[in-house]
Amino acid sequence: MKRLTFYGMHMHHLENENIDKFLLDIKDVCKKHNLSISHEDGQGAFEIKTYNESLMDWLMAAHDLTK
């Protein structure tokens, strides 16, 4: 999956197979436990909610800041 990646001041959409595999593993764990990871923007805290496919789509679209 192509995801937003930043190199200095430049944005690109590139694939990173390692991130894709990592996030798919997280998705499998979320399904197993019927829980999803969300984020509360006001205080910057993560939230755990009942499994929700749209929250998983949001997580799968995470930006790549590994470089």
C-alpha cells in the first residue's frame, strides 16, 4: 500500500512492505480480541474501542515516518 512518507520537507507516496506486514499483524490481533486502536486528538492519547472496520482502515493508512 502506498502511504504518505516525508523526506525532509518533501512528501511522497511510497510503499513500505515492512509497515504493511506490521499493520496487518496488528489488525489480526485486533480482530482476535474484538478491539480497535483509535486516537483522541485533543489530549494525544490512544483509545481502545470495540472492533470497528473503519477504525482499522484509518490505522492501515498510517504515515511512514521510519526514514
